Amino acid sequence: MYALTRPAGTPTLSRPVPNRPAISDVLLKANANVSFRKRLLTDPKNALAGMNLPPEDLEILTEVATSNLKEFARQVQMRLVERSWGAQVS
């Protein structure tokens, strides 16, 4: 089902993360825009309001709770992987 890609350190899953352009756009905007990043990290629902995101992407992005963008992106990635595995099992 998964494989370690490194012999030591933090294990990495070999399964790819699904391509979600809307989520990529949000992360790029947060990386480039400090004001948006702060809003996204403190109040994601309001930060994302009016961006016309697909409902599933909006749900994934608003489930994250962290104070830095790198961790935010990591948590989003893990949620995407979990959902893709769930879809394959169903």
C-alpha cells in the first residue's frame, strides 16, 4: 500500500498527492501575500470567502489549524493523501 522512500529519518509515502489547482493557487497566494497568509492561518473561512473554491477544497483548507505556512501546506497534503486513499478503498 505504501513504501518508505528513505532508509532513515522521517518516512515518506511514495503515493502521489492528487493535483488540486485551486488549493495550489491558495498556497501560492499565501506564500506571496503576507496579509492573506496571516488571515488564512488565523481565520481560514473568512480568508477564503469569495474565492469560489470547490466545496471539497474549501473543506480541506478550513480543517487546518497551525500558525505557519509550511505546516499548513503539510497538513493540507496529508488530508489530500488520506482522501485519495479513502476514495480508492471505497
